[in-house]
Amino acid sequence: MDDYKVTSDFTGLTHIFTSNDLKYKYYYEQDTDKIKCESGNCPDNMYEIAKKYVKVFNKEFDQILTKNVKRSVEE
């Protein structure tokens, strides 16, 4: 499996997957469930990779948001 990095936009709804060796680049739009290979030879399982990443991303984002809201309420 290739090593890759993910960049997410500020809203957390668009995620761009780029292989470290720049062999491919694809994006996944979380709100529309749209995935598109933008360049190179994208992996056949790019949708599964994106869904797995988004599941973890959403869980971590929710934990951060909940923690910050709780802290604001307590102050």
C-alpha cells in the first residue's frame, strides 16, 4: 500500500488524498459522497480508503468540538 497524505478543507467536507511519491491525487466530498481521481493511477479502493479516513476524521473532530463546547459552557 502506498503512503499518502490527506488534506481537508476548513469545513471538513472535502478531503484530498495525494500519494507521497505523487503517483496519484484524488478527492472525496463528504457531503455529496462524490469521489474523483484527479490525476495519476488512483487506487481501485480509493472510495473505501476515503470512507475509512472520514470515519476517523469525524470522530476526532466531534471529540474536539465536544470538548471545546463543554469547556466554554463551564467557564
